[in-house]
Amino acid sequence: MSQPPEVRQPTIPAGPSALVVEILDAFLEWTKTNQAPKTYRWHRDHIQNFVSGIPKGLTVTELKPYHVTRIMDARDTWSNSTKNGFARSVQRGMRWAAEQGLITATPIPKVPKPARESRELVITPEEFDDLLARFPDQEFRDVLITCWETGCRPQEMMKVEARHVDLANNRWVFKVKESKGKKFTRIVYLTDRAAEITRRLCEAHPSGPLFRNADGEPWDKNAINRRFHRKKKALGRKLCLYHIRHTFATRMLLAGVDALVVSELLGHKDGATLARVYAHLQRNPEFLHSKLKAANA
């Protein structure tokens, strides 16, 4: 009777002499198996940036907070939120290794990092027109206008393809397995302006991502952030696409659109997130007075 083939177990790095890159590779393997795909990709991108910036032979014993902060300081196109996430990801990888018994304790329990930025900044229509004027290329204008008109998540804009588009009903449809959280179908509703852009891009790109730069490459987070970074001085502040999404929600609420409808447009499945994130409107006297007058009209 033949014997079953021997299963070779992978070598697991351990101890203070283990290489940092090996420990973090093991963490990513665990994350890929045990965490949501979006969480895995988030850690993967941050950790790839980290390991590409440290000496190849760096061991756990040699790892210091300096190795993390030096890379953050060198990335002037990263927002404070990105830098914060980068440091937290590396720290999480080393904590995981300690929890798994691969190392005695994390060598970087504390890392100086900037606080995450607030997304409460609101862009006025006049400021948005000025923003558009500073980006004459159609490719990036399509990104800005679509986000302004629909309030879609930046990642939804970056991954939408012609197969997601239902132009007969002016919408994008992401089935459950492609939606955030993978629990509900996500529908992005299009204004006429956004539908026209979508229709044009579907004709240009019948397969693959619709939104692409002038070189034909799909937009990604880093490329978009670099565009905003170059205009930071001229604009007087640093912007990101989430500021446009936040502005969309604020505009809808101030225009009197029901909060549950706004939640649906944003892709929230209940009003709790909207109430928490946009609580600042409850402190806006003009907004509250307008609601009082409307209720008593």
C-alpha cells in the first residue's frame, strides 16, 4: 500500500535574529487567510512600502521606530492619514508576531505618527469650479466631476468597469461580492452629467477600469493624491477625494434631502454612520433654523 506523500511544513521565522521582512511576510500570509481582502490589501500596500525602504538584512532586534518614521518623513505626497495608517500597519505586523510567539515582544510598541486628518472639510461650488480650472486634463476632470456628482467612494470610482454600468437606469451596480463589506449590492446613482462621462468612458474602455489617466493607466490612490499634492500651495490646503464625498453628503443634507435617502446614495445601510460622521450639522444654527421653519411652514 503506497504511503501518502509527505507534506512539507513551511519554515516559520522566529526569534530576535529573524529578518523583519520574513516576519512581515508571515503576517501578510496570515492576513490573507484570516482577514477580509480589503484589509489584506491595505496591509500589503503599507508593508511593501516599508520593506522596500529598510535594509534587506534588518533583524527584529535591530528594528527601531526610526526605520518607520524615516520612511514616513520621506513621503511628502502622503497625507497625515496615510502616514498614520502606514505606521499602524507595520506595528500591527510586529504585534501579531509577538502574539503568535514568533518573537518575545514587538520592538516598536510606540512609533511617533501624525494624527489622522478630519474629513469634515466642505468644498463650496465656487471652490469646486476653481479646483476644476486648475486641472485642464479631461481624464482627471472626469474623476473630480463624477465624485462631485455622485458622492461615490473613491475606490468605487477606481474599480468601476463597463460591466458594472446600467446606463438604462443611470447607475453603477456592484454585486455583493464586489461591494464594500460584501453584504449588500451597492448601487451608485448617476446624474445626467455623471452618466454622460460614464457613457463616454464605456465606449473608450469596454473592458477594464473606466477611469484612466492620460497614459491609459487606471487611476490609483497614490496617483490621485499626487495630483492634489502638486496643487496644495495654489489651493491653500490639501484635498483628497473623500473631501468631495463628504461635501456631497453635506450638500444633500443642507438641500433638505432626507437623511435615509442620503445614506442610501452614499452606500450606508442605515442612518447611524451618517448621523455620526455628519453630526457637525447639528451644531449649524442656520441649518437647524431652516429645518425648524420648514417644519412649521
